[in-house]
Amino acid sequence: MPEPLAAALAGLRPLLLDDVHLVRAIAAGRRRDGVPVHERVELRPVDLKAGRRLQLVTTDGRRPSTRNLLPGPQAEAAVEALLAEPFGSWRVETVDRVIQLRVTRRGLAQVHAGPSARRPGPVADPPGEADEPQLQRPHDRARARLLDPGDPLFDALGAGAGKRRQVEAFLRLLAPATPPAAGAARAAGRGLRVADLGCGNAYLTFAAHRWLSAGGGGAPAPVRTLGVDVSADAVDRNTRLAGELGLAGLSFTAASIARFEPAWPDSQAHPDDAVDLVLALHACDTATDEALAWAVRREAPVIMAAPCCHHDIQRQIDAGRRAGDRAPHPYGAIWRDGILRERFADVLTDALRAALLRLLGYRVEVVEFVESRHTPRNALIRAVRTGARADGRRRAEYADLAGAWRVRPVLEDLLADRLAGVGPHR
């Protein structure tokens, strides 16, 4: 039978705050008289290193947010606030029963209670509760990281929490692409060769070298990494830090990407300029195109590029607009506003780069590097060489896209001789 809503919600309050018997509680939906702040909430007790907490997970339908509440006033205030929200339903599950509350159209509560399907599990009893049934609680297991956040190189590089997250994200993208590079090195009978073009302050260069040198991704020893940057000051700093950290096989040179000729430490035993893995992480504007062209000319098995500052295609689009060009149908709405043209040019630039790499025998993925809240330049091009010949469909795809916007990427000019035999034809 329906009952007053306030009384029914009051009956849930002690269950939600019982961190011994509560398994989880979920609130969702909306009432006719209001919309809750959150689309869905979930409460559950969790055992953390700091002790038991009431974990609150809220979502707005896109991304969840988690808080771990201290027992007592903090948890009580949070529960009180949730019970005041106009949720349409509650489901509260304890070790021995399930209570379901639904708010009717008239604002009354329809409550149903039944036995729980869960059975208590054998876990340690909390103090003073030896006779209480317990369930295995979630806890904060430390996530296995590819590179220890406490590694001394982070302090030496001045890398805070944000940079450490970027390092972990990058290594997790690098890991599945490393085996083809490692296989190429083994086939040549030598260790892995890595070139980082436009390395800047090189915190990702240091991290990748450390991880690969420890055998990450099956990299064969010794790992030789060359960091390249036009800034002599950056090269001097990075060289000094590599020495202080004792990172054998890591060196830096001051040069432009276009004119860089690698001098590998093992060049006497293996006299060639072959490279197994090319990195270009946040090289600015067309420096990314120069890095991609450099890698393609040496038929690098793996390329990892995180582009930055996409100005070239944007300038071409803006110049065409000033000359009286019109946007290809139906993209007039993008054409009108400068910020939309700028953001679209970023996407168009990387789409054309990826398409050109596919024409030249690479399997390409464009993936999220790190979450956009850490950096707006968060796309990464991951390319693995297959040597496959481009088909007519891919040639037409590239030609149609570049032709529709009347642009010619720098990368197409840099690799014009390589593209002569495979397209694009436009």
C-alpha cells in the first residue's frame, strides 16, 4: 500500500548509514515535481587503507564522480542531502534484504521489501562486530603502473601529478605498438633504436627510455634513444639530467628535424640509419609533418605522434575564405565562426595526416592521448608499418577530403616523391 513519502524515506536513512549491513544503494529517475541534481547515485561501504568509508558515486549521464565519506557527520550530511533530492526510485540492498521504493504520481511511496539473494562472505570482522554477518567490501587496490610514480626521474624532471598521469597514459598507448618495433630490432640483430623528434623538455623521452630499457613491450637490449630539439639549452639540460640519473643509452642532440641524421652508438656494428620507433610528441605545427616525413623516409616500423598547434591548414582555409571561397556543402555553419574554423582545422589536419600515412603503407589509429582536462592537445597518431599498397578507395578518400576544402598539407609536399606512385590523384 502507498504510504507517506517522508516517512518512507526516513525509514531508509538508518539503512544507508549502516556500514556493517549495507551492500549498496542506488537512487535514480525523477519525480513529477522536480529533477534531481544527479542522474544516478550509488552508495556503498568500502574498506580503504585509511579505514571504512561510505563511497558515493554520482553521475550526470556522462562521467561519474566518486567521493569517499567519513562515517559520522560527513556521511550523515551527504545522505540527508540525497534523501532530499527528487529521485523517482531507491533500491537499498543489505546483507539480508532488498528494499525498493518507488514514488507514485501522487507523490506517495510504494515500498516493497524482500530477502536478499546475497550470502555473507568470510571476511575479517570489524572491532566490536564479531557476530555480525559480513560481505567482502571493495577496497583501494593499488593499480599496477607501467612506471612507478615514485621513480626518481619524476623529481629530477620536476614532473608533478599531472605530468605523471600523462606519462602513464602515454606508456599504455606505447605498449601495444612496441612489439613491431622490437621485432624489427631483433631481425637486424641489435638493440632497439628510438628517435624522439622535437623532444623539448623530454619528460616523455626519459620515461619511454626508462620503461623500454627495463624490457617494456619486449624491447631488446640495449635500448638507444636519441632526443632531437632545435634548442641547445634544452639539449644541454636533458643531457645533464640523463647523466645524473645514470640513464645509459639516452642522448640528445641539437638539430632541426629536417636535417637530423642519426649517429647511433652502435653504428660501427650496424652501419645504417635505421630506426625502430619514432616519437614526435607535441612538436609544434608543421614540425609534426617534418617528423612524420622523416620517419616514413626511413620506413620506421612504429610512429607515435601527438600533434600540436595546427596552424598551416587553418591558414589555408582562412586565406581561401578571404579570397571568396565558399565552404563545401553543408559546412557553411563551420565556415562562419573563427573558433569553429580553428577547431575544425585541427581535426582536418590530423585526418589528412592519418590518410597520407595509410597511403604510404601504415596501419593508423588516432586515439586520445590524455583526458582533455589535462591538455587540449590530446590526440595521438599511432602508426605501424605494414607495407600494404594503397587501394583506389583510400586514394579517392584522401583526394576528395583535401579537394573539398581546397587545402594541400605540408606532409603531402614533403613526401611528394613517395606519393607519386600511390596517389593521391587530384
